[in-house]
Amino acid sequence: VIDRDRLLERIETLGAIGRDPEGRLSRIAATDADKAGRDQLVRWLTDAGLEIIVDRIGNIFGAWRPDRCRHAAPLMLGSHIDTVVDAGQLDGAYGVLAALEVIEALKAGGAPVSRPVMVGAFTNEEGARFSPDMMGSLVYAGGLSPDAALGSRDRDGVTLGADLARIGYAGTAEPGFARPHAFVELHIEQGPVLEREGAAIGVVENLQGISWRRITISGMANHAGTTPMSMRSDAGLAAALVTTFVHQQAKAIGPRSVATVGALKLEPNVINVIPSRATLTVDLRDPDEAKLRRAEAGLAAMLARTAGEHGLRIETERLARFEPVAFDPDLCNLIETLATERGLTTRRMTSGAGHDAQMMARLCPTAMIFVPSRDGISHNPREHTDPGELAAGAQLLLDVAASLIGA
Ligand SMILES: [Zn+2]
């Protein structure tokens, strides 16, 4: 069984590391604060008798490799310990520390196991300083070369490679050195669904695909009083039409499709001048690739129509595009079954946020377990999950791990 008090204590201890002078938790990747957090994690892993492996992108692994099965593909559990600025103490850290707790419980249990178990803490999941986010797991899964990632620069021009070396976490293992038998990530939901529905466990079936675009609409600035409505090329009007269009289109496509115009700038941005230019962003998401493509195609057609009808020039630029990720159905069923056996209510869900698990899904059967987030808040010091819910999630992770390695 999970040692609930030890888990909660470690979450508190790690959460106290990397506080800035104002007391805000900011353990940004490859900073001194990150180093302090990593050092603490490595002490715990070492104390647990695990083999420490650091790869070239700075991912930290603690491996339990019993002699009788040391060459079998390992079960990997984990998440990340870097944070955003002014973060809560659960995002990422919970999944890593629960994974450590699981290995300690398995070791203490003494049952023979059929494969090694590893806890992984991936570098720069948040992407607060270096791009892209989920970098350590992306590199581990072979989606980005280690050298390209290490060459990523922060705003001051410092490379990730230089700062990983500076803090002592430029390891030597080649990312991807162990191809896992399976990967499971336990994480807080970061949304309100579980709490609202009174469910204890989220069985994450998939992760949304994301399509980001910047749209620039060019029309004609003119006098707001003297230009007849029929003679306008109003970029601001077109921006408003795009905003309502993507909203209505998402609702028409289905309940899991979402669309947001989050940034909008008008020029010249003056009360009595028809806008000559509008720059806006569109964020489209859907767990179904076909539906996401339908949303993108619908938007493209609408833009072409609007340009023609209003005498505008409309240009678009792709900012990001990720296909949806489906997690392993057998693992999802296993999580659901074991949760039910523990008397925990479950809900199948889609993750609206990115996670290391989506990268690891390229390598091996992968799944995620969510626990509730109070008021759905994360990336904020008010991030909170009840201790009982944290312990229940960790216990479920132990049950899943034990089932996967025959303990
Ligand atoms: Zn996270």
C-alpha cells in the first residue's frame, strides 16, 4: 500500500523548493530553482535504492531493476517537476512523487515482479522558458533530436544545453535508451469536470488535437461617419464575423469541439475610423482528427467567402498543429476496472492540456489517470486536490503498476 503521509510530505517539501523572494513557486526548467528540485528528487530516488540515470536532455530516471528481470522492457511511470511562474505544487510533481511511492511500495511488498519499474521526471514540460513544451518526453520519444532541443534558447539567448550543464544535469544516456513496456502518467485534471461530476478518477482516453492560426485581415480605413455601409471594407467587422463563426461551428461539430479567438488587435484602433487591419488568433481543438480538419476547412472556406463579400485581403499563418492522441484502450480498461474495485467512481475523459504522456504514446502503450482539481484551477498557487484524493490516485497507480508487472 501507498504511504500516504510520506507522499503528502514529499509534495510539501518539493513544493517549498524554488520559491522566489515573494514566496511564489517558480521552478522554471534548467534554472537554479530547478536544480534544487532535481537534487531533492535525486536524493529521494537514491534513498529508495534506485539506479539514477540522467539522459542528454536532462530527463531524470530512477530505475528499480531486480536481477531476475533486469533486461525486460520496463514499466515507466512519471511526469515532470518543472513549473510555470507562480505555480501550484501538484502539477507534474504529484505524478513523479506518486510514481516513486509506487516503486517503494512494490519493493517493500516483496512480491516477485516480471519487469523493471522506472520513475521518470521529464525536462521542460511546461515550456515556460524553452520551446517547445513537453520537450524532454518529445526528445525521449524520438520526435525531436537531442541536439536541436539542447540548442533551444531562452529570451536572453542562453541555450538549454548550456544551463543543463551549468546545473549538473547534462546526462550521458541517449534519450529513448529504454523502450518502455508501458507508460502511465498520474496528473491533476487541471479542469473542473471531475469535481463537478463528483468522480474520483478520470480515465483519460485521449488528448485533444490542437490547431493554432494567426489571421490578418486587411481592408480600408475610412471615415466612420461619411462612408456608406455598402461601401466599406471593414477589417474589424470581419474579425467579429470570424469570432462568431468559429464559436457556432464548434457547437455544430459536437460537444467535444472547442474554438477560441483569444487575441485580437484592430488598427488604427480609433473610435471614428473603420479598421483597416485586424490581427487575430484562432485556437481550434478536438479529440477527433477528422472533426478538427472539418473545423479547419470550415474556417478556411468562411475566410475566403468573407474576403470576397467584403472586399478584404485575408492571410493566415499556421502557428501550431498537433494531431489528437488516443491512449491505449486496454490500459484505459485496466485503470477503470481497478478503480472500480477500489470503490472509486470513474469518468472517461479527454485531456484539454498537453502532457508528457502524449509524447510517450509514440513509443509504447500509454495512459493517464486524473484526480480532481478544486475549482478546476491550475498553473496558480490556488491549485488544490484533497489529500484523500491524492492518496487514492497514487494507490490506483500502484494497483495498475502491480497488475502490469505481475506483482
Ligand atoms: Zn503537468
